Amino acid sequence: MFEYKLFAKSVLGIALSGFMGLSQANAEQIPGRFMPVIGQASAPVGHIEFCQNYPQQCRYGTNTPLVVRLTKERWQELLDVNASINTQVRPLTDEQLFGVAEYWTYPQGAGDCEEYVLEKQRQLIALGWPPSALLITVVKDLSNGGHAVLSVRTDQGDLILDNQISSILPWYSTPYRYVKRQSARHAAAWSAISDKRVTTVASIPE
């Protein structure tokens, strides 16, 4: 309960600080609670191969994507799953594990960022979370390298579960530039993200 109250307070504080700075900032640079999705995007090669290997995981579709009400019980589920997967999975690259640059699968004790994301997504779905609220998301990290996180769509906004940052944060409070994410309407499709925030990550062509 204490951590849930802290989370709600932190989200409110970030929002208020943003509004207070409106007179000094371009309105387009003030982030909303939900990341701006602007249309279709190509699926990562790793996810295309994942769907070929696990077709049942990519068949989900809906015309009414859900946003989950973030109760204290749901918040605790996010905390528990995020912490347990971050602790249980050893960080190893696909090159080390499979001898290839990119390969998405469920972790067998080890994996890189995609394995963390896929396992968190799978465990939350098993707890009753709707797949349309649990979206694999591709970002650029502080080194302009590709990285994957899990976006969780809640009534408090888009929250990020990450293996590099232990805390669960609103998307706009992470140090990443958001590129694209799994579609909320179909598990095999992807959507582009228009991230125009001023960040420490350089803007480079995709």
C-alpha cells in the first residue's frame, strides 16, 4: 500500500511539474500519460520469427483494446512480476546464447531484453491481464542502441517494465526515445510512436 501511494504521488508530482513549466516550454514537448501512436510500423525481425515459432502467442486481436484500472492489487502484481523476472533471468546476449545477433524467445534462465519482456508479458497474461494492455516496445537507449521494454496500458498512463531500470516508471520518465510498439489491436502488428520529447538520446534515422 505504501509503495502504491508513493507511485500515485510521484505520477501526480511529475504531471504538476510539467504543467507549471508550460509557459517556458513548447506544448508539443509536454508529454501526455500515453505515448503518441501515429500509425503502422514494420515488425522487428525478431518478433516475426517469434510469431513463427509461437503462432498461438500472435493470434490475439481485438477492436476494443483495454486500459487496465491500476488498483493496489494490480500495482502489486506489476511490482512482483517485474522484480522476479529481473532477478531470475541472467543477462546474456543472443550471440552468447544462440550464436546469432537477434533471436526472440522465452528465457530458459538467461536472455537479453526481449526475453525479459516476453516472460513478463506471459506471466501477467496468466494473472488475468488483457494482452491488449501489455505491449512489447522498442526504444533507443542512452547509447542509441536498440532496447526492448514492456509497455503496460493503465488508467494512470503507459507504465514501463524494464530489465535495466528496476523501478516501474511512466514512459515519459524513462531515459529512452520511443520508436515503435506492438499494436494494441493485434499481437502480430506494430505501431509507430512519435516521441518528440527533448531527451539525452540523439535523434537518428531509423
